[in-house]
Amino acid sequence: MWVLLVDDDQLVTNAWVRELRGHRVVVAADHASAIEHARAHPFEVAIIDAWLGGDDGLALVAPLGALTGASHV
């Protein structure tokens, strides 16, 4: 399963990557790289930090859903 992990905290990211062992995890630290990775790797699950530095992580939900055609959020 492809997982898009969007978080700007390296400790949190490392913990998630360990937890998701066995899955294909793509890591992004900000909005722009999340969109770029989503275009390159069709993911099934996205784990998004609500607070990405100065960005609102929840603002990524709609653009990622539009890219993937996701019907459930």
C-alpha cells in the first residue's frame, strides 16, 4: 500500500515510517512537496500533520483528493 506522509517534524516522521514498515511510504515536509509526490506516486492513504510550520495541513485535503479522485476523506 502507498502511504503519503506529510509532516515537518523529523522525529514524528521517523516514528511513522517505523510504524508503517512493510508499506511504501513517501514523505513530504510541506504542501508543495506533498502535491509533487502525490502526482508521482498514487497513494491509498495520506497521513497529514495539521500544523505544517506556517501552513495548515488540513488545507491539503481538498487538493490531494482532487488529484487522486478520492471519494472518502
